[in-house]
Amino acid sequence: MRILKRVALVGVALATAALCQACDSNPTANPTGIDPLIGRGEVEKVRGGFTFTEGPVWIGSKGLLLFSDVAADTIHQLQPPATVTVFRRPTGESNGLGLDAQGRLIASEGANRRVSRTLADGTIVTVADRWQGKRLNSPNDNITSSDGTIYFTDPPYGVPAGQARELDFQGVFRVDPAGKLHLESADMNRPNGVALSTDEKTLYVDDTAAGLVRRFPVRPDGSLGPPTTFVPATGGGGDGMAVDDAGNLYVATDGGVKVYQRNGMPWGTISVPEVPSNCTFGGPDRKTLYITAKTSLYRITLKVPGLP
């Protein structure tokens, strides 16, 4: 989810994150005194009958959620509690959705092999579709920092049948505020979900095939430093991710949404009836975690709010 009013929300989250610094040196510490899974509600099915849901993003200014149905080539709109309508079709088989610093929709379009931006008048423009003259594989997920830097992953999952890959690697890319594309990592097997820490100084990227999550330091110019392994084994897969105000990381895995402290220690798992693909925080208090999972959309109420 990825940027609506992120500047203000990051400021709020920074105060909370400052209390969390002790956890990096003490693996058993609970720096905020809050287990994010204690007192949670029940997982609720919002709507089913889709083909493959992905990429949820909360639009705070309108109080609604957008999410992709990849194979159906559709972006749906949820008006809570349960009114679902078509927002856009076709979509280039969009997967991950996000918002830029101006609240404009950023879509990772697998079939179109590009990242796009939807302007205020509805015009859809290309943000990135080629690296050094070669077509991208199939952009999967994206997130935008408060200064307008866009990070996205480019595994080959969505390369259309009959089209050849032109890149011989699966990249993690950055689009700087001026619109220039930069390759930040080319050594991951299947880079997938991305998330920024509350202070925007860390980019989390999971590798689905390797079943791990990496942590990249974000330099002042937005470029990424050498990564370290944050979660060495998710227990199966690893897809979309979200971060709460306390800095906890929520990872959609084959075994449910797994929740990790800022130092990588696990809190526990949110069990979902179907294998989850992605998640994001939303609702007026930002305490509703929306979860896309195979053919359905789910939600659960948590005690700790998260960044949309």
C-alpha cells in the first residue's frame, strides 16, 4: 500500500519506531510492549469467486480498497464493508498496486511488462518498461517512498505465452524522482514482494523461490546498499508484505501471513483459509489488515495500525 499520505503517516510511525531500536540488539525484546497478534479479531472472508487476487492498496482519501484479479485482467474496488465493483478492465494483468507521493495509482502490469502510473485525469502512462533497451520480464510488486522513489521487482512469472524473455536476470529496480531507472539487484531467484520500513531506511524484498526475505539499507539518494538476510526461511514461498507502525513485518507465505519483529524474530502466524498472496493495512484507523488469497479477499482487525 503504498504511499497515500505516507509523509504524515511516516512521521507518526517514526515516533513508534524510535522505541523499537532496542530489539535489534536484544532478540527477545518486545520494544513497544505490544504483541501485534494479541487481541486480534477473526479472519473474515470479504468476497470470493475471483481467479487470483493480488496487490491490495488502501485509498485513504476515498475510504476504499483496490486489488487485482490477475488472470481476470481486472482491478476491483472494495467499498467497505463488502461492496465490490470493477475499477478497471483491462489492466495488462496487473499484480502489485501502490500509490505514489501524490496518491496516483502505480501498477505492476505483468502482461504489459511494465510499471504504469494513472494520472489525475485517468490517463495511464508508462513509468518503466525497458532496461538498457530490453523489455522487462513482468513487474510484480512496487512501493513508493515519500520522496517519490519507486521500487519494484521483476520476476518472470507473468511473461505472456509466446513472448520471449529479454533479460537474463530477475531484478530489483528503482525509479528515481526524476524518472530514471536503476538496477539495484540482479542476483535474486524470484524477487517478489516489497515493503519499506517505517523510517524508509530499509527496503524488504522477499525471494519466493528461495523462501527468504532480504533487507536492503536505503541510502540518502534512494539507492540500495548491500543486503542482509532478514528472514532465512519463511517455511514456504513469500509474496506480498506490509509493515505496521511498530516496525513489524507481515509476509504472505504458503503457511499464512507470518509476522516478524524488526530484528527478524517471529511473532506468529495469521492463518488464512486460502494461501495468501499479499496484504496491506487500511480502514479509517489503519488497523484492518486486508489479505488477498487465491480466489478471495479476507480481512482481520489488529491492535497495531500499519502503514497503508
